[in-house]
Amino acid sequence: MAGFSRLLSTLLRLALDAASLLGSLLRPRASLAAENLFLRKQLALFQERKVRPRRADGVTRLGLVLLSRFFDWKDALVVVKPGTLIHWHKQGFRIFWRWKVGRGRPPLPPNLRELIRAMARDNPSWGEERIAAELSLKLGTRVSARTVRKHMPRSTGPGSPGRAGIDRERWGSFVRNHASPDYS
């Protein structure tokens, strides 16, 4: 009985392989070539791991990600989990856009930062929006109020003007100082 089930299992695998071959014959040639190279790269990883186990390097990851674009790779993936290949793809996309876009906005030139500090010191009643407007009107340099606030000098102690150039007081003090005697 065991021999019969083994024979049946072998015949079933042969039938599945024949169906897979028939499906492969109906697929485009480029798709088959990509899948073949995809499987060869994975096989090379297995052969390398017999000598000394190591992780897939960036070139192998990139190759697998690029080849996966040409066919349904989920059935052919052997080396890693599908989530890992998707992670590699996202990581490559992030690296590409970081390279293409750069590191963000360039910092303000030192002379403009010093000018903002000087304007805030010389005009304590001006806030960040007024300084940004003055820079735009007089120098033609557009700087956001948030950027101006970032470079304005900070207050040094109690009673000294804050960033907006006004005395800061606590809410309770404000209410006590401005409350009408009729309401107390």
C-alpha cells in the first residue's frame, strides 16, 4: 500500500509539473527569462550559504526586486518571505527619492540669520511676522515667519521680552491685572 501511495504522489507531482510547463509555454518570453534569472539568483544564494552563511547584498536585493516586476514572483520566491522582498522594494524607492530630492531646504545664510537677530534686538515690539514682512519688502528675501522665529533671540529671564517682543505674563496675572473690580 505504501508503494502505491508513493507512486500516486510521484504521478501527481509530474502532472503538476506538466501543467506548470504548459502554463510556461503560454507566457511571454521576457517573463520566463526574468523568472529564470530570479530563480538562479536564489539558487546562487543557497549555494553560497553552504560555504558560509551570509545575507543577501544590495546588488542581489536590487536584482530580485527588478526581476520581480516582470512576472508573478510570489510563487517563485524561495529564499525570503514575500514581505521581505516588498520591504526591499520600498527601501530602494526611499533611497531613490532621497537621492533625487536631496536633504531638504538649505539653511539660511549666516548674514541673514544675524540680520534677523539684529532686527529683533533693535525693534523689540516687532514679532516674527513683521520681521519676515520687512525682509520681504525691503530686501526682497522671502522667509517664513516660522523660520524667522527659529532664528530670533530667546528671552533671557523673567520680565524680558519674549520672542514676539512683548512681556510674557501668566494667565492668572493677566486676569488679575485686567479684571474689573465689579466682578470680584
